[in-house]
Amino acid sequence: MTGLAAGDDGALGFPEGFTWGASTAAYQIEGAAGADGKGPSVWDTFSHTPGKVRGGDTGDVACDSYHRYREDVALIASLGLTSYRFSISWPRVQPGGRGAANQRGLDYYRALLDELGEHGITATATLYHWDLPQELQDQGGWAARDTAGRFAEYASLTAGALGDRVARWITLNEPQVVSTNGYRNGDHAPGLRDPAAASAATHHLLLGHGLATRALRAAGAASVGITLDLHPVRVLGDGGSAGLERGRLITDAAANGIYLGPVLHGRYPEHAPEALLPPPALIAGGDLETISAPLDFLGVNYYSPIFLRAGDPADLRRNEQPARCRVPGVVEYLPDDLERTPMGWLVDASGLHQILVDVSRQAPGLPLYVTENGCAAEDYVNPDGEVNDVERVRYLHTHLEAAARAIKDGASLAGYFVWSLLDNFEWGWGYQKRFGIVFVDFGTQRRIPKASAAFYSNVVRANAIPLLPAAWPR
Ligand code: FCB
């Protein structure tokens, strides 16, 4: 069966064999920050620097999944999920980012993979979800070209040791966020505010992806892709003006094209603002060929779109902010009629439909996976001991429906991973923001599946979205 099916009961169906999963990342859940020979990462350093993370929270313990992975795998199995996306901590495998592997680090991931295998759950492993070994940062981090080579070496070594147990490899998670938040704004590790370093990091991350892809293939990896955070750019109201159209092209290039362009087409986009592009001197001959080596799939993380409208950047109205495109007469804004999550992120499921259909137009036939989608909510355990996260149920319902419709409209969507399996260390927000479909009481490490876990599990088991909301928690 291909495409969307509407069953007799009116349910929206997904294609047979559709992959259903949940995502996590090493630093956000593992804890065990110094266990078994692990070296420090930039996130260890950053979270231990006063004033960087809300309330001084760190990932030292997090969800303690390093020790509780069996319980976490059992949870995944109990929900009926077919795949688990987790990330491998580079400094667990290579404490200083180079040289021989730390066997005890590899042993942990082998044990996790074996546990998944025993439950019939496939592994979708991300090699880099932001926890660069601190020693490599001390030598320039992603602003240094050498880091791309080190990353390929780490990829090769890890795939050599674990490859037989991994169904899908994801090289990088959201290189855009690493460059923008880590090197340009400084609100993520390593906390730099250095535009030149940020542009260099963009290119070296992409090069690292390309070199790692080659290394993974040489090690016999089954399937290789990259995960990008994508942001549909939407113009509401009078979208017809030349300024707004130019603004849309530039914004799309800045937010998406700088990463999608090199990976899919071997070139940086023509409309991208020069300030964001790596200077030509950093782009060696052959780099773009390496970066655009064919992929087996593309991972798409979707949370929120970007809205543009006509406005005066010098006289911003409520909900408006200066536009990154810097086109005169254009502003970015947050529409009043869209809900916002506690992160302040707009909720707009139609943006997921738009981005999936758009990317499939750009890369016909390339399998796409939504590798992250979900929302923060103000979850609490009620007097019955339950977490009734109605906002997240609604969020997942509308976004899964958008994903199903995108398939109908031509998107080659092969799977969906909710962010996140567990409440976890949400980077600069610490433990304040809860994204899990499973509640974590961080004091006791007790896991409580939320109403959204039950809802999601029903969708997964039916491989379809029931259309009758009466059956869902309110
Ligand atoms: C994404 C990150 C993920 C998580 C979600 C909320 O940008 O990849 O680790 O923090 O946002």
C-alpha cells in the first residue's frame, strides 16, 4: 500500500511498514557524566559554567538512562514502537575526540543495542547530538577544519564496533542549531558569540557530515542520513509584494537552504545572506562533492514555522521582530491566532505538511523521516498519579494528521519519531521544560507514561490516526 488510506471507520492510515519511534539524545538523558572513562564534552563544561543553564541545572544525572536503559527499552517496547532514535556520546567513545576507542563506552552502547534487538526494536543512532569532546573544542571545535576529519574517524570507529546492530545512522543532529546557538548567539555550548567562527562551523559541520558518510559506508553501514531542523517560511496576508517574496527567499535560504542546499544539491543557496555563508577561502575543492554524497534518507526535525509580513523594522508592533532577511518593509512576527507552547514556539501543524511536501519536491524519492516533533507542556502528576497532558495529545494528533496528509500529497515519508521519549535536560532550559511522552520525576527517577504515550501507542498499533476524538483523553 502506498500513500494515505482512509479506513471504513474514517481513520487516516499510514503506509505499511511505516517506522514509528521516539527520540532522545545522550547528554539529555544518560547522566553518568564521568562514568567508565567518559571524557568531558562542551555541554559538561557549559552547564557547569554559572549563568549558562537555567537554575544551574546540568546533565550530570539527567534521566540516568546510562544505568536505567533496560527500563527505558522496556518502556519503548510497551508502547509498541518499532525504532528508537538515541545518540552516541562522542566523548564516551573517544574521551578526547581522537585516538583509540574507550572500550567501556562502546560496551554501554553495545548493551543498549542488544537490549533493543531482544525487543525487536531497530536502532536509529545519531553520531553527534551536540556533545563535542571538550579537548576538540580547546583546539577550535567546529570552527577548525580538523574537527571534520576527527568526526569521520569517530564515525568509522563507532560503525566498526556497533554497525551490525544499527539499522540507520544519522551523522549530525541540527547543524544549524550548533552553528547559530553554539557559535553565533552563545546560548548553547560552547557559548561563543563569534560570527566568523559560526560561518566556519557551518561549513566544517557539513564537511564532517560528508566525510562521516563516506566512513560509514566504508564500514558497511546499512543506511546513512543527516537530521536537519527545517522551518517553513510562511507569508500570510498579501504575499504578492516583491519585497515579501524576496524576504521569503532569503529567509528560507538562511534557515534551511544553507544546510539543505549543500547536502542535497552540492551548493550553498544563492539567496543566503552573505554574513551566514562560509567565506569561499574555507571551501576547498571537492568539499561540496563530499558533502552532497547520496544519502539513504533525510531526517527532518519540525517544531515551528517562520512568519513574515509587511511592517516597519524601525517601528515594531506587538508580536513583531526584526526579520533576519533584512529586506526593507518586511518583519517576522508571531500570529496572534496560533497557540504557543511554554517554549514560546508557535504551534502550526500545517507547517509540517508544507516542509515535508517541499523537501520531497526538492529531492524526489528520497525517504524522509520526521526524526523529531513534539512540544513542551506544563505537565504535572495529578492526585490520581496520572499525567494528563492534553496539550501534547492535541499537538501530536494534529501533527500526525499533517504528516499523513503530506504522504497523500506526495511526500516520501517513511517514519516518525516523537520528541521525546522522556522528559529530559532541555539544554539552556535545564529540567524546566518537559517534552516527554513519559514523565520523569527527576528526584526518584520514576517514569510515568503520560496520556500522550497512550495516545501515541494507539496510533502506532493501528498504524493510523483514529478520527474520533471521543476516544482520547481530554
Ligand atoms: C531540538 C533538539 C532536541 C530538543 C528539541 C526540543 O532542537 O534537537 O535535542 O532539545 O529541540
